[in-house]
Amino acid sequence: MTHRTIEVASTHGLHARPAALFVQAAAKAGRPVRLAKGGREVDAASILGVVSLGVSRGDEVTLTVDGGDADRILDELAAFLRTDHDAAPAAAEPA
Amino acid sequence: MSSVLTGVGIGRGIAVGPVLRMPSPLPEPSDAPSARGADAEKARAADAMAATATDLRQRAGRAAGSAADVLEAQALMAEDPTLKADVDGRIDGGATADRAVFDGGAAMAEMLAGLGGYLGERAADLHDISSRIRAHLAGVPAPAVPDSDVPFVLVARDLAPADTALLDLSVVRALVCEEGGPTSHTAILAREKGIVAVVGVRGALGIVEGTSVVVDAASGEVESDIDEARTAAAEREASERAARTQAPIAPGRLADGTALPLLANLGSLDGIAAAVEAGAEGVGLFRTEVLFLDATEAPTVDAQVTAYRTLLDAFPGRKVVVRVLDAGADKPLSFLTDSTEENPALGLRGLRVLRAQGTVLEDQLTALARAADTAEADLQVMAPMVATTEEARWFAARARELGIRTPGVMIEVPSAALVADRLLAEVEFASIGTNDLTQYTMAADRLLGSVASYQDPWHPAVLRLVGEVCAAGQRLGRPVGICGEAAADPELAVVLAGLGATTLSMSPPAIAEVRGELLRWTLEDARTAARAALDAEDADAARAAVRALTPDP
């Protein structure tokens, strides 16, 4: 079992589009990935689970993967979380 | 004999067509124990969830931009492992797949609603997704917009975001909703896309499918059982209206050639392309709230400079009016506004918040000045919710100090309108926000359905205030623009021209029709119309008086 702790970079945290992209990446990993914040852990391939953590910019989250290629999977997902996917700040229409 | 139902019309359009109904919402599934057994129910649930996700993904493929993103996210939710685990747990407890999806979806929606903010709004998505899955389980059509090759009038209880995102405007002539008010999702969409719509029509769902109806947004009426003469008259009116919106794209002007620039109201950078395409001669109101939305702290100066440059670069040589952050009341921001105020519309909002806080305004003005340095657009910056001359003076000094050449004020508060000559002496221009000016003049909360009838900018009390401000602007040689919903109403736009407005700013889809309407009136005609509206007893009488003066097409 391999862990990694990352600080989330997206301006709006793991909400909306960045959350959907992250979940899609986690689902493609081929192994179960868990995402935890503040002691609560969810399935990283579940959009409802991920958004329910209420992850904001700058929050520390921990990724956990089992198995041989865990490091490769963690590298990819960690790189995703360290990128600001809301870099164009005015791209979203207010709901 | 025709029969008439009434509701709240959105816009001024008219349309005729046969009624098609949205399938009714599914009934609540029975909570009797399953007769199929848990394994069979789990398989049914899994199949229905996968099929719903596939369906949503296909719709995402056909939609564009943010609508596609919303549908992609909905597809993920439809086959979400957390939802599936919850549903399976309920099935293990004896529930049918239908009941488990109903309860599981509701539980997840409640969880999202509890998180508030952006995620709270996704709760409505989850209700919609749950009903789509249940439609698959029940083998009935998903509660979605019906397919049709011939134009029709869509009648629904109300529309979900997933439906409105995909409305095919080449076949939907009009929307009629049993529920909803002027600020409902359907109404906002109809206004954005320029769809003829009447919402809050009691009894609309009782109209038999296939019946021909006339939908008149101007009067808020839906007329059924119509004869041929009525159909022909309505079709003629619809095509005359369409012809007016076909006026070639050109700068806004009256019939005698008097120039009246038509500008765009923008809520985000996404709207730029549509504004340019509609022939907007600049931007009359750029709302900056979107930069701060969902944020727990204000965006950095650098991030703001990038956004403002994109805006300014889209309108080289044109006027671009940016409104500094208007927080409070209907636009609360967690890091700035106090949510415990009893009367937020009368509370610490707009410029009042910015003065109390300090750095947000300073950063914003600094970023705007920096963006303007390298841009060819004529940047003008205005403050929201100015009530006193001292506030106008304070804002102008602060803005000039930080490098803004053209500071101005919004006129939304009656006190500001009544002493507009004093305020205009302190700043370079004024822009009238008719929505708030109406709310404050009529003392009627614009978000409150029970007093919605007061929220009518045609009221002579509102128009007299507008007239005061325009007259003050003329005396002092200061431009006075209009940037509220009022400017998007073609006939009211004529009145505003007659009152002396120097520019009209509106959401881009409204520009074509306003341009066409202005071309029918000379400045003298418009002044006559304005006088008639000012002399009327109330909003309806003002509207009728102006309509009676309309020149022949």
C-alpha cells in the first residue's frame, strides 16, 4: 500500500470540472485509488465521494493505491492535483 | 371560442405552434419489498445506471461548451460508485432497484445540498439524474424534451438544466411552464437565448397535446382553441418581429440618424464572442463578480490583469465599462459580506462593502489600470450602489489615484438619481441600473415573488428618475448610459432614448431587436413617447401609451 500527500492547486479546489477530470483519471488507473482529507477517505473514482470531501485550494489530501505500479499511478494523479485547472479565472459563468 | 391562460411573459416575443408536453415526472416508487431478489435488483440498477450514463454522454457529445461539461459531470454521477454502493445497500435491505435509486439519489442530493455553494446547486442535478435512472428501470421515456421534426410549443412543469442545455431552437418555438417565476432557470435561459416564453402558467399542463396555441410573452398570455384568423394574425406579428431583428448589423441609431450606441452587458469572458457577433459597439457593463465567485479570498492582482486584458483586447477602440465588485444582497461573497443582515438589499453592499474592506477595491483598480495600459480599448470604471455625492467623490479620487482615467458611478438608488447633478460633477459618467433602481423606488424586493408585480421599470416613477439623471447629464455634458433589463425591452429602449440616454447596454441576444425597433422612431417621436410614458398613471398605462404611438412598420 503506497501513500502520497499533495497540496491541491486548483483555484476552486476539487469542485466542478477539475473534480470530474480527476475522477475520470482515477477511474482509468486500473486499480482502486482512495482519496483522503482530514481523516475521511473516499473512492477517488467516485465524483460524489470526491466532492463530498469539500477540498479547497491549498488543502492537503492523501492518495492511496495498492499494487506494483502504485508509484506510476500516484505520480500521474499527484501531478494532476498539483496543477491549477482553473488557471483562467473568469472562464466560468455564474450559475 | 378561444381560451386564455396567463402567466409571466419573458421578453416581448410571440409564437404559434402545436403543443408538445414534457413527459410527466415519475411517480414515487413503492416501498414494498422486492419480489425479484437482491441480485436481480442490483443487476437492474447497474444496467439502468450505465444506460443513463451512456445517454448523458451522448448528449454531452452533441452539446457545446459549458453545457457539455455539465452533462459529462452528470454522466459520472449517474454511474458513481458511491451512489451504486448506497443503492446496493438499500437493495440488500429489501428495497426494489426503483425505490433504492429514489432514496439513494435523495440522500446524495441532501449530502450535496448540505455542502452549500456550487455543490449545493448540483443537488438539483442529482434529482434529475435519479429520475432518468428510474425512467430506464420503469421502461418509460426519460423526462426529457420530446423529439420532433416540426416546430412546436414546449409545455412543461418546469425545465431542468439538462433539458434546457439541449433545446433545439430550430424546432422549439416557445416555452410554456406551469411553474417558475421571472428569475427561474427557464426564464433566465429564455432571456439569454431569446426564446419566447411564458412561465408560471397555472393550468398549462392541462392543454391537450397537439392543440395549436398562441404564446404572447408581451401580455403573458397563452391562447388555445384559436381559429385560422387568429393563427394568421399571430404568425404575421411573429414574422414582423423576426424582420425587425434582421436589420443589418450596424451602429445603433434612430430613424433620423441620431446615434445611440448599443453595448453589451457581460457576466463573464465567455460572452465576448456572442457580443461581438451581435454587433455590440463596446461593453456597457462588465460584472466582475464571476472572478470572485466560489472564492474564499479575492483573486490576485495578476490573475485579474489577465482576465481584464482578455476583455479589453476583444474591443479595441471601443468603450468598455467595468463595474467594480458588487457584493452583497443577491450576490453574497463569503469573505466580504455579512449574511446575518435582516435587509441585505439595504445593507452593507456594493461600494459600501468595498470602502469598509479596503484591499479588494485597491487590488481591482490596480489590476484594471495595469490592463488598460497595454490595451486599445477605452476603459471606464464604475462603482455600484452609490447613494451620496461624497461616495461619488471618494470613489473618483481613489480610482484616479490608482491610474483609472474615466471613473463613473452607477445610479441605482433614488437618492443618487435625485441629486444626479451633484454626483455627475464629481465623475466622468453615470450608468443607470434599472433593476435595482426599480427595486428601491418601488420598495419591493426584486427576489421576492409575492411583490414581483412592482418590479416593472415602465413605472412612471422610475422613468421620472431616469429622466432626472439624463437631464443632469445633458446640462453637465456627461454621458448617461442605461445598463439594466430595461434597455433590452425594445419599446422601453425607445422611451429611454427619448429621455436622453446616451448609450443602451443589454445582454447580447437583445441587441438585434432593440436595433430594429430604434430604427422605426425619430428622436422627436421618441421624445413624444417618453413624455407619454412619464404622464401615464402606472406601468401598464405607460406601455399602452407608447404602443399607441408606435409608427407603422
